[in-house]
Amino acid sequence: MSVRSKGGEQRRPSTARTGRKAAGGKAGAAKDGRGGGPRPTASVRIKPGRDSRLISLFVAVGLVAAGIIGYGAYAVYRNSIGWQDRAAAIDGIVNYRAKDPKAPDYVDPRPSAYGHVEGTVQYPVQPPVGGRHNAAWQRCQGDVYDTPIASEHALHSLEHGAVWIAFRPDLPKDQVEALAAKVRGNDHMLMSPFEGLDRPISLQAWGYQLKLDNARDGRIGEFIRALRVNASTEGNATCSTGNYVNVTGTTPRNMPAPQDQQQQQPGG
């Protein structure tokens, strides 16, 4: 198409031809996938298996952290309460101090010097948890006795803060060994068989008792942690020096006068 002007004939671009070029351009874009518009963004895929594993890992770490924080808070709380409260929280424990604080066989009335007497004493609670006792205590340095001992000596050990684990002579060997593992190597601890127990196992501290059926009962550890040393009525008393015996037999032994005293040995 031409247009006349003063400068002569000029040609205008044909719209139809331009249209063909545009159409050709679009067709070319369709062929090679490139055009004038924005390119499509490639999608990133995360494999479901990997994603779930990451989530599980984060959850596990969170649970462990929460558990550590929770246990730490519980430990702080547990250590903040008194030993009497910790003992009172043990299921099945009997606190004879609270039950009858004036009873002479539970709380020592000191009828003689330090409540010490010679000979056999009849105790209303078996095994005994308080009262008059022999001047010599049973050695309680993690001692495991394989035959019965005199209650009069064991009771003096309790006064010094020891925990005495008594068990029926027919307790299975694996149960006895489980108890012994809690005693050996631990000061203010002793254990021995005890005839006539109404339950397989009985734990004693001064004024406290807990009877159980199984040596793997978690309350054994709770009893020891709460009452060992703490239940003592004689501060700074020891299990290692002084008038102690380490012999067995249910008949109490009277210690010789201090100037003639010699350490008794097993079988002596």
C-alpha cells in the first residue's frame, strides 16, 4: 500500500504482513518453548521419606530436652523437701515415731546410760526398730551376714543411722544377691537373715519399717536414700570404730570393760 505525499510516494508497512510476523513469532515460541513472557519457575520436590525423618528427629530431640528439663526440676524439688517428708511418701512405710512416740520400745527413753542394757530384750515389733539395746553395735559397713544376728546389736546400728535389711532364710538366692548388691560397699548398711518374718523382706531404720515381697522393689532404694544416716538419733555416730561386733548369733554379747576391751572377730 502506497501513500502519496509532497516528498513522493512512500510505502507503509502492511498490517497483514506484520500480523503474519507476529503469528510466526508465536509459532516459533511454541516450537522452542521460549517466548517473550516470564519463564516458568521450576518446582522443588522434597522426598516424603526424608521430610518425615527430619520431623521425627526434631520431635525426638524435643522430647529428650523436655525430659531432661523435667527430671532436673523433679530432682531439685525432691532435694528441697526434708527426709521425713520423703520417707512419708514411701507407700507402705510404717513410722513408729509418729504412731506412738512415747512407747519405750520405739523411741529410746534412756532408762540407763544411752539406753544400753545387757542380755536379751523382748521387742513388740519384729524386727525391732527402736528401744533399749546392747552397748555394742553390729558392724554396718556394708556387711552382709549369712546367718542371723542379735537384734540387740542390730538395733544399736540403727541408732547410729544404719539401715538394716532383714530377709527370710528361704528367700531365693537371686533375691538375696539383689539385696546384697544394695548393701556391699555402702557404709551404714547391713543385712542378715531373720527367722519368723511375716513377709520375705523387711527394712529397718530407727523408728521406721517397710516390709516387701520382692528384692527388686523400687521402694528399697527410696527407703535407703531417705533414711540412711538421716534417721540416726546420735549425730556423727559411725559404724566402723568403737564397741562393735561382727559376729553372728542371736544371743547378744556383752562387751568387756574398756580397759580390757579387744575387737571381737568372727567366731570369737
